[in-house]
Amino acid sequence: MVVLALVLAALVVVIGLPGLSVMWAVLVYAGMVVLLLRHWPDQSQSLGVANRITLGRALVVAVLAGASAGFPALAPHTGVLALMALVALVLDGVDGWAARRWRCVSEFGARFDMELDAFLILVLCALLWVLDRAGVWVFAIGAMRYLFVLAMRPWPWLAAPLPPSQRRKAVCVWQVGSLLVCLLPGVRGGFALFLLWAALALLVWSFALDVRWLHRQRAVSAVGSFP
């Protein structure tokens, strides 16, 4: 929280971050910390290097979430927001490297990383919408992961674990990269729409492949369990 306070104070001075944005960023970050501690599998152990880096990335995402409540005051400072999104994207690679380097790869860490990626994408969609860089349809990009999770209720077979996938990681990087570029000053119009529609198309394609794989696994399991 001390680091968050310092970052927010710096942004208040440098870009005039509104009080509503500060309050929203603190609430979002506090909520993420509470969820992290609630689901941490072993309270007797420390988070480890990789999860601490991911938590640092969560701080950046929380500030971006707070910024979405600060428009139109922050409209002239989209370059700063894009830079922060770039920091979050870089840290996304650093935490994975740290997990392998210090041998602290875990199912919890992978899930924490994935859910933070999904929330970052949703936050960037919100920023583009409040900036009027894209219509409300842009939330289809950010909502895809959450719609997939909701679909697990009527179709429990969707909750089966998926194998690691470089394709899935590449599509995620494309989502964040495209949304980030569209935040840059001067990026709008046809080029921005192309990037965003391409991001949505790739995301739909990637989810379709995963759903097909899960459905096939369900069919295989059903055949294997037939007496």
C-alpha cells in the first residue's frame, strides 16, 4: 500500500490525477489483495518472488482502473496511461521468468497471472470507451474471459483444465498490445478499429479452439466411462 500511495501521489502531481481516481485505485487494489489472501493455498508460506512481481503488476492495473474514473480530466495524458499499460505488459513476462528462475511455478501463480491479464484487458477496454476511442462493443474483448467462466455453470465440462498453450499466450499479448497502442495519442480512426477488430477476432478464434478441445475431451471421457 505504501508503494501504491507513492505512485498515486506522483500521478496527482504530474498529471493531476483526480481524487475519484485515487479512491477507485485504492479500492480496486485492496480488493485484489483481499482476494489474493483469501485464495492463497498455504498461509504459512510467503508469496514468493514471482507472485510478488504479479502483485506489483496488480498495482499498475489498479491505477489504470482508477484512471478510467478520471475522464475527461485525464484525456490529455493518454500517453502516460499507455506507458503504464506497457509496464504491466512487460511485468507479465517478468513474473513468468521469475517463477522459472527461482523454481516457484505453481498452479495458484498461473491462475493469479491469468486472472490479472483478464482484468487488465477489461480495464483497457474501459479506458478506450471513456476516451471515445471505441464504441461499447470494445467490451466484448474484455468480457470474453468472464463470459467463458459464466458458461461453466450450465456446461461444467468447460471448467476442465486446459493444456498450456503458446497460442493462448500470444493472443493475450496481442490483446494488451492492441489496446495499448489504441491508447496512444493520435491513434484513432481506421487503424485503431482494425487493431481492435483483429484483437476481437483472434480472441474469438482462440476461445473457439479451446471450447472445441474441451468438448472433444468430454466426449472421450464419456466413451471411456461407458460400461
